[in-house]
Amino acid sequence: MAKRKSTPKKDRFEVFKRDSFTCQYCGAKAPDVILEVDHIIPVSKGGTDDILNLITSCRDCNRGKRDTKLSDDSTVRKMQKQAEEIQERRELIEMMAQWQNELLQESDIQINSLEALFRSYYPKYCFTDYGKRDIRNLIKKFGYAEVYTSLEIALSYYEDASEAINKIGGICYNRKVGRS
């Protein structure tokens, strides 16, 4: 009989992670018990070291089972359910990323319209990257409509472009608390 190889630490860790560091037979969790990796189909009966054939087991359950093949498909069903949950999480992450991209695009459109208003007063100037960041933060805090109105007020009141830009936040704040 060929000498059996031990499961690499990386694979063991992946199995433990997948199974939430919980014995799949009795439900005991680390660190209350010592966990081992068990073969669903024993190596002596043709099982492989493939991660899909590995399961988390506490030492007592694994030693008591020996080379007995699991007779039910509960482990396979559980693994299929975990795979489905992972796929659902991936889809949610993709949806969240798409939503974030759409928010960034909307934010860029809003900033571009504010910059167009600014340039109608000061054609030689445009927003710097820092200015755009500050405007984006003001939009988050006060809303686009309020920032637009405050920019209009600043542009009509201040002759210096930098001063007008620097006053937008204060105008937004004063309008918010009713001191416009």
C-alpha cells in the first residue's frame, strides 16, 4: 500500500474556512475541539485529495469514523448550498459595484454641471481635482440642488474665483440653518 500524503496546510485552511471552522458531523467548533480534515470518500476506497472531497471534522468524529464512507448525501447538499450562497454573495458584490459606479457617474455629471456654471462666470478657470473632491463632499452633505444654488449666490456676490469657490460650503451651511 502506498504511503499516504498529508493534506497541505493551505488546503486544510480553505476547508476549515469553507466549513466555518465547525465539525460537519457533530457541530463542534474550534477552538473547543481540535479540527482535522476528513475525506468524504475515503482514500482507501478511491477518494481523492480534491478539496470537494474534504470536510472539516473534529478529532473524535474523524477517528471514530475511520475509513467508513458517508452513507448519506447531507455533506454534498451542504457543500452545494454553500456554493450557491457564495454565488449569491458574488452577485450581490457585483450589483453593489455597479451601483457604486452609477453613483460615481451621477456625481461626475453633477460636478460637471457645477463646473459649467462656474466657467460661465470665470471662463479661464476650471475645478482642480481637489476642488472637485470638495464639491463632491458638499453634494454629499447638502445635496446637489443646495450646492448649485449656493454656487450661484457665491458667483454673483464674489468677484474673485477662488473666494467664490471657498464660500460655497459656508453659504450652504447658512442656508441650511436659515441664515440666508
